[in-house]
Amino acid sequence: MYSRQSDNTIVALSTPPGSGAIGVIRLSGNKAIEITNRFFLGANLEKAIGYTVHYGKLFDENKNIIDEILVTIFKTPKSYTGENLVEISCHGSSYIINEIIRLFLRNGVKLAQAGEFTMRAFMNGKMDLSQAEAVADLIASKTKISHDIALKQLKGGFSSEIKKLREKLVDFASLIELELDFSEEDVEFADRTQLKTLVKEILNLVSSLIESYKYGNVLKNGVPTVIVGRPNAGKSTLLNALLNEERAIVSEIEGTTRDTIEEELNINGIIFRFIDTAGIREAKDSIENLGIEKTMQKIKDSSLIIYIYDSNQLTQNEVIKDLEELNTGDTPTLIVANKIDLSDKNESISENHIKISAKDKGNIKELKTKIFESSITNGIDISGIFVTNERHLNLLKEAKSSLQNVILGLDTKLPADLIAMDIRQANISLGEITGTISTDDLLGNIFGKFCIGK
């Protein structure tokens, strides 16, 4: 468990484990500079000013040189964690790194838990909880767009919106609470009409943030895109053409793909997670049947479906029948006629119908454009605020429900104590997003997912 109050100095490797040119070891805590200085031959680190780098040698207790290092000093409160913080840049040998960490562990320093540096930054007021979560998103970002959104959240863009919403509620909440103290006097301090207008305004903003998750989740985690069709329609060949590499096995034998194959592709800054599935037909054996069942589940879980068919083999009516049996619902679906190099057909089923030759990579570029446009229909303005975290989404939904109850209570003239209860709950839900209201279990769950050293 994490401790909200800790005098311990912690240490961890902040660069990826394994051999490399350099490794960076980080210490944080009241004694971080003092303990490092005991084993450092160079400048007196305790007298050094913050934001300075010092060259020297690191010794063990027996005065044996471990390595030549660079030590960067950050002094409280002007550091990442808000505490005294030291970063040691050493040679990237696993032996050297382990020896340095063992040296500090033998001298009263504790090994950091996953996310404990960022946890301390949160506890010391260097960032709020949503900003701390953005640190993990920034580390995991795979595209410029996901990087930019995480960076904006880290700088407090999302936190600022939540703070504004809570501030708008606080004044009226305090007036409603005041009424409860004078319940016997039968007086109203809060104007119910103004309160209703305010709650509707906040409700619209919360609803807008909830709606932004539709794109925010796509930008952060990618678009699950399933490739479906009959056996030998060219699903695996299409996956290889999109990736421009031989990722899936291609064979003329029907039913070659028994399980799903998943790969990622960046199209215009958006990650698409392509899933090649087993061909849809009457299964020949139990293993193929399991593959087809998995295909149907992937269709349900997908955000975009690419239905591919052999333009030489199927008629338009057969294609329509396949699509009806797939039961794609509201999920955007692209209809891809494959093997046009062998066909003279010129039929078109819908505006989402595109003709390709997966084998020759004919029209693959155009297909990628269609894939992008089918998922990002209205374009994305990354200057806006996006909700990308499922925890935030669920708390916003809770706040929305409480605000809707406030309006219902005002319309039905419920007593002030019941209205106050719903306002209080809305504030709690919003406060949990930024960590204004938090529990040890919540913090342990969030920071436990971080890498050690961050």
C-alpha cells in the first residue's frame, strides 16, 4: 500500500532495464542529496544549487569505484516530486546499475514502488490526479495526436475544465447547505431559477465531455477494425497489403485462418488495430467453428468493419445477404470488392463500396483513405478537450446523473436537503477525477499501473 505521508527516500531505475549506452537512476526524498553525497567524489552536492549537473566518481562503502557518473540535483520544492531529487546518469551496464541501486538500498534507501515518484508529485501538490494519469498516457503514446492530447492533459487542460465546473457548483451548494441550518425558519437563500440555469449549463458541459470520449478513446487506444468475409476472399492478403509486409499466411486452401491475427497501422496519425479473422462459412471441424465464433465476437467489439469479397465469385445479392447475416448494426462498414484485376464487373452497392486488388496492392491507398474517413467522420480538432480515460468517463456519467436529479428535484420542488444531497454527489464525482477527493485504494489502483521509476 502507498503511504500518504512518507519520510522514506526511494530509488529506482528510470530508463528501460537491460544493457545500453547509459542508465538513469532516480532518488527522491529528504535525504536523497545527502545520501548520494556520501558516496560521490566531486562537488559537494549538499551545497550545490538546484538544476545543476556534476561530474564525478561513485564509490561503495569500501572506497571501490563503481562508475564515473553525472549527478543532476533538484531541490525541494522545485522538482518533479516536490522533494529533494537526484538523477544519476551512469554507464548502461546491468552490473553497474544493480551495484548502484544495491549501494543505496544498503544505506537506508527504499526501492520505489510502481508509480511512486508520480504518486509523491501528486501528494505534494505538483499535479492533480488527472495530470498524473496523463503521465502514463504520455509514456504510452504511439502517435503525435495521442502525444499532444496527453501533453495537454498533463499541462492541466482537462483539470481546468473540471475545476471550473466544480467552482460553479460550490457557491450554490453552500447556499443550499445554509438553508438546512435554518430549516425551521422556512427561508430560501438560493434562487431556484438561477440554480436550475446553472445546473443545465454544467450538465451541457459534462455531456460534451462524455461525448468527447468517443474520439478520445480512438485517439488513445486506436480503432479496432475487423476484416471479415468468406474463405479465400483475400482477408489475409488484404492485411498484408495494408501493412506492406507478409504478416498473415496466404493460401488457396479454404479455412487457413483458424484464429484472429491482430496488427496495428498508423493512418494519418490514428492507430487502427486490424484484426484478420476466420472465413465465414459452415465450419468443417470444431477448431474452425471456434475460429468463426471468435470472428462474430470480434465483429461485436469492433468500431469499424471491412467486409471483403471475391468480385469474381459473389453476386451483389450474395454480398447483401452476407452483410445481413453479419448483423453489423450501427458499426461503420466498408464493402471491399477484391480481385478486380480478374473481374470485369462494375457494380456498386453503396458509397462505402470500394474495388481493390489486394494481391497487386491496387487501390490500397484509396482504401486507407476510406478507412480513415469512415472512422473519423467529422475530423478532429485536437485543440479541444478530450476525455481519454475510462475512469474519468464513468465519474462524468455519475456527475451527469446527479445533475439530472438536481433538475428533477427543482422541477418537483423537493426539499432542500434532497437537492443538496444530489449537488454534493455531483461535486464528489467531479472531485474524484482530479483527486480533490480520493482514497488510498483508488490511488493504489491508479499508480500501481505505472512503470517502476516513474
